[in-house]
Amino acid sequence: IMIEAIIFDLGDVFLNLNHQASVDAFKKLGLNEWNDDLKAKTILFETGKMDELHFMKAIQKYLPNHELSEIRDAWNAIIGDFPLERLEFLEKLQNKYDIFLLSNTNPTHIDRFEHHVGLTFAREFYAHFNKIYFSYETKVRKPEEAVFNLILKQNNLKPNKTLFVDDTLEHIEAAKALGINTWQIIVGQDDVTNLFDKKLL
């Protein structure tokens, strides 16, 4: 089957994430675990149902002696580098496929990412995609079926002619259940730039 469209995740596919840096930064502030309350608040933040200030204050409840700016820095410590060859890789795909970006994310991380790589670089990256889907804008997130259906429907994509690339097994399984072709990137082992070697296209 010929692939016509590719849906890519952002974090740990194009943008390297440093989960441990964020965990360590919060530990330094005195927060040792991301409890159920914070997990639930993260989902609200990622689906645009809570704004940044309320989210930061929800974390501050557990860190009453720390400023919101310190909390924001710890939250943003996850944002890593973006290897240039991944941007060059996108250029090779651009005219051959419809390409989409689908990320479970929040405005704080996107803001940090854009400043970290530079606005010019970020704009150039975004320009390669037909459309960008950030969970805080779509109000739904992976692995919800609704977010995949939204992309398929809005862009008239056929699941069997669409490839979804993500590093999270749960998201991959959700896409597979809808008949979408998938490639799970194993962080530290695979690189998105090796897509052509995978014989998936």
C-alpha cells in the first residue's frame, strides 16, 4: 500500500526530551513524585482546559516556598535539543507526502521550545507541515481515538494510506486500532531520519 500521509509526534521524535532533567529539577525544589492530582492537572493543561497560571499554582500548592518562575523552569527542563538533520529530513518528505504534526503538549513547553531553538528555526520547522495539531488547541490528546479521527476527517486521509510515527506504545496501539500504519521510535535506538531505511513508505 502506498503511503500518502505521515503524522509525526514532536517530543522524542524531532525534539529531544530530557525527562530526567525535569524530574531532578522538581526534586531539587522538594517535589519527589508526580502524584495523581498533578497527573490529572497535567491532562487538563494539555487539553486546554486549564491555563498556565492555574497549572503552575497547582504545582506550587506542593511547593509553597517556591516562586512560580522556579516551578516553570523545572517544568521546562524537559525541553532538549533539536538535531538539524531532522529538519533536513523533513525537507526530503515535503513534496512527496502530506505531513502532519500531532503532539500532546502545552503552551508553556511550546513557548520554551520555540525560544530554545529560535523562532526562525521553529517557523521553518512548522512550515513543513500541512497542519499542526497541539493537544491544548485540539482539546483532545493521544491516545484518544477522537484526536486521530479529527486528523483523518479534516484532511480526508485514508487510515491504510497513512503512517503514524510516535515513541509511545500506547499511542501507536491506538492508531493501529484505527487501521493506521505505524512506526514506534525507540528512543536512543531509532532516529526519525532513518524512516527511509524502514521500508514503511
